[in-house]
Amino acid sequence: MFKIAAQGKTITCDQGENLRRVLINHKIDLHNGNSKIINCRGIGSCGTCSLEIEGLVYEANWKDKARRSFPPHSPEKNRRLACQTKVYGDLKLTKYDGFWGQGDKVVWNAKNTIFKDGV
């Protein structure tokens, strides 16, 4: 079992589990604002589940790399799509603002919730 620190919570999951599913199952606010309603439901096309991840995860697949290479995302930012990420170790997560999580202001991190964007 691996530990995942996100939004002031510590949850656990098994090796190879999909990060998006784990976070949603533990009621972690993965999406900002209306992206909770308008998102691709995990197929990797929208990019709204982007997070900064510290820890061991499987290498980014082509969907993750491709989506993060298009605006408003930037491949220079240390982000991953939760829906395309498999867990392979303990993680610390940070969620940023913006519809796609592409911003620079922290919404929540491993330790606490910094602010909510009105939702």
C-alpha cells in the first residue's frame, strides 16, 4: 500500500492504481470550478485533472504528454494528468488554479487546502 497526501488528507492505494480514480473515490477535489461537470471522465483529452506530483509514478504516456503540450498547459510545468497516471510509490500532490489546473496559484496541496475557487 502506498500513501498519497492530497488536500490535507492521507489516503492509501495499491501499486498500479489509476490516480484519478483513487482521488475521486476518496472525495479529493480533483477538478476546479465547472470542470467538475465538464471533463473527459478520464480518457485524457481535456487536461482538467492536471496536478503536480512528488513521488514515484509510471512514466507519462502519449495521451498525457500530448494534452499537456497544448495550451493552456505548458510542458515546462511539472504537471501530470491524474487520469493517465499510475501510482508506484508514496505521493505528495498539489492542485493549481484555472479551469484546467494550469495556473500558478495553489488551490490545495499535500498539507492543506489553501483556498477554494468558489465551489
